[in-house]
Amino acid sequence: MNRAFVYMFSHLMEGKQMTYQYLISETRGPVGWIILNRPELLNALCTDLAEEAISALTDHLENDDVRVVVLTGEGKAFTAGADVLEVVNDPNPSKRIKILATIAHRAITEIRQSPKPVIAAINRQAAGYGAALSLACDIRVATERVRLRYAYSTIGLTGDGGINFTLPKMIGLSRAMEVALLADDLTEDDLARAGLVTRFFPEETFREETQKVAEQVARLPVSVSGAIKRMMYGSFGTDFLVHLSTELSHVVDAASQPEFIEMLSSLLAAFQAKTT
């Protein structure tokens, strides 16, 4: 049996945890966490880890108790991308790249099509598919002194995971070409200037601070966060007047949800407390 599907169930304090070989999947309140766990190889994605990640991601996205998903890595990296040792040791490296890229694209598709926000919690560095995955997520937070690297061009590849689509839209075509062709690192300052990451936390409190961000996002009903995702991502290829009509439909629907009155009442109570 494939190792990627060998797992057991155990119940922790805050919910169900699946135990995999190469990652940790758990729930913390309304937040599902997926922690890539090959720190000795900078969480490089071998085929088994990639398959496990798809399984864990699907579980969280289908779990009604989870409103937000966080992706991060154990140790000194989010992920360094594909496991080049697995690729080079394969009798057919091109076929192995196709297998890995196909699984990677399934993950990106799940993230973009799900109504649930997915947060990339980038610890220290992300390269290759690690960078692509972080750019495909809805929100990014990072440790201080973080670095992102296109990396594919350093081994003669052209990139996957949608990075050639997302990167130029996020930092501009000219800078994206430099980053890709010269394999430039995007530093903490670069990421902040481009608005790719605006929340940087010390390593020692990184996951606790990320959990706070995730819980804040999780206050929104999934129907509302999903509508925001669809409109934001769809806006790039939509006529403005069509977009206005879509916005009107979704905002009226959101106003009918019980969370709207609860959150509005809370906001008004806080305002009144400050002015009295």
C-alpha cells in the first residue's frame, strides 16, 4: 500500500488529528493546520508528501467545523519545492516532474476553488513550488527575514503552480521577469513593498500569531469569505459593470446572514463604549 495513505486517527484536545508520515494535520478551533514535516530536507515535496498534502487539504476544506486553513512548514523552510533527489534518481526524471506538477496543480485548484480562505504561513524561506504555493494562497504571513525564490530557472525549468500567472500580477511584469530569469530572492522588504506579505512575526511566536490572524478571518461565514474570493479573483477578467452587479448580489446575501447582525452589533457596542 502506498505510504501516503497509511494513517491512523487520534483525538486531541481541540479536534481530530490525522497522523501522516510526512506532515502534521490538525485542527485548532475553527482553523485547520497542515504542517509539512520533512525539515531535514527543507520540506522538499516528494511524491508521497505531495499526495499526503492533497489528502489533508481536502479533509480540512470538507470539514464544516473548519473555516480557515493554514499551510506551513516545520523547521527552517515553508518548502523548498520539489524533491530534486527523487527527480534525479528516477529513471525518467521528466515523468517524475509531470507527476509532481500534476499533484501540485490539484492543490492550487483546491485552494482557489474553495470558499474557505487559505493562509500561507511562510517560515524563513519558500522556493520553487513553495513560492508558487504561497502566492496561490489567499493571505500570506511570514517570519522576519523571510525570503522567496523563483528557483525553477536555476535548474533549467519554467515554473509551475501558477507562479508565472500570479507573480507578474502581484509585483509587476518587469520585476517578475528579473526574479524569474535571474533567480533573485524576494526579501522581507521586497515582499512588504509589493504588499505580498504585510505581517511579519518573530519565529518564536510565529504560529501563535498566525493562529490569531486565522481566527480573525474565521469570524466571517464561509459563504461571505467565499464570495469575496470569487469576486476578487474573478475581477481580473470581468467587465466592471458586470462586477458591480455581482457585488450587489453578494452583499445583499451577506446582509441576510446572522453573523452580519452579530458582528455589526459588536462593532457598535465597542464604538459606544469608547464614546461614553
